[in-house]
Amino acid sequence: MSQDHRLVVTIDGAAGTGKTSVARELARRLGTDCLDTGAMYRAVAVIAVDQGVAPSDGKKLAALVTEQGIRFDWSQSPPPILLAGKDISVRIRDLDVSAVVSVVAEQSEIRKVLVEQQRKISQDHPTLVTEGRDQGSVVFPDAAAQFYLEAAMEERTKRRLLQLQESGTNTDALTVENDITSRDKIDSSREDSPLTCPSSAIVIDTSDKTMLEVVDIMERVVREHLATLDHA
Ligand code: DC
């Protein structure tokens, strides 16, 4: 890909729709960096759990995030997330962190700080694939390509369970499905930046598709867009 274009690709969708793996593969194919914004909300949830702060105390958590600093180590791919310089990439996936992260993500003070950081990251990484819930709708409404992923609940549960088991977490399908259902409810009904499909997003149902098939569709769209820029 020619590096003189500024290129932001957004991928939004609910938990377990496959955003993280497709975003990483798409970024690899395009030779860009990949931003997991859910990891940033999870890092704030780690502060809440480990430092004994109520997940609903947006003001205090926003101050602590600013003070302690969330960073990604861009020298690695995918980049580990660091809190106060410490790698917390594994800790952010723990169930006690997942259990409070939606409440953390409801807090406007926290969203404000993290959205600012996400826009700053895009300035430092002019070509970026970024995934989350509000990347196309709120953070990068002018992104070159926007995607919105959907998947059936059964499939989402299966994927999340496998992901957790692979990282050594001992859990079962019912616990995972309950976690997804309750997070869906909070993520879609919160006042600030609820999960919505951006009006110009391409919607992909990933239920019956492999990760590589989904990325093939996305890559085609992005390369077509780049070709029109090359000919402009
Ligand atoms: O994608 P994930 O499960 O790692 O996201 C963790 C939580 O953060 C989830 O409850 C939704 C929230 N989130 C958000 O509100 N906005 C984003 N851009 C990314 C995640």
C-alpha cells in the first residue's frame, strides 16, 4: 500500500462478532497498525478492580488513567497494552475485569479521555485499522472504510469461550453467554456513544464465514478505495 495516503479503517460490532481477529489480519495484509479500543476500556476496568475504585466513578477513574497512563507497545504486533508501563494484556481478559468493563465504558468522563487518546494514536499512525463499538459512529466518522460486524449469539458464545479457554480461563458456555448478553444490553442502551451501526458502514454477518473470508471482503473494499485515491 502506498504510504502517502492517510487511511483509517473502522470495525465496530458487539462482543464475539470476531472484530479483534479480523482487525489484526486486515491490518497485517494492509501493512498497517491495529488498535483494539476495547483493550483501553478494559485497562480502565483493571484500575477499578485492582485499585478498589467503583466502576461507576468515572471522574476518579478518568483522573487515574490520565495519571497512570495507558500505552501500546507499537514495536510488537499485535501491540501489548501497558498500564503505568506494565504489560496487562493477559489481565484485561480476566472474567472479573469483563464483569465490570461495560459499566466503566458507560462513564462519559472515561470515554472522553479514551476517545482523545484514540484520535491522538491515529495521528501518530496515519494508516490504522481500529476496532470497537463507536469507532465509525463517533471517533472516526470520516474513516475511509467502515465495517459493522454481526453474528448469531450461539456463534459469538462459542468464539468467546474458545478465546478464554485458549488463554487458560476455566469457564463454561452459559457463563460466557450471560456475560455477552448483559454487556450487549449495557453497550447498546448507554447514553454516551451506544453501540450502533454507522450509517455508511458495510454490514457483514460473520456467523457462517471464516475469519479469512471476512477479511477477504474487507480487504477488497479497502483496496478498491485505495485504487480510487491513486487515480484521483
Ligand atoms: O471488545 P471488548 O469486549 O474488549 O470491549 C470491552 C468493553 O468496552 C465492552 O463492554 C464495550 C466497551 N467498548 C466501548 O464501549 N467502546 C469501544 N470503542 C470499545 C469497547
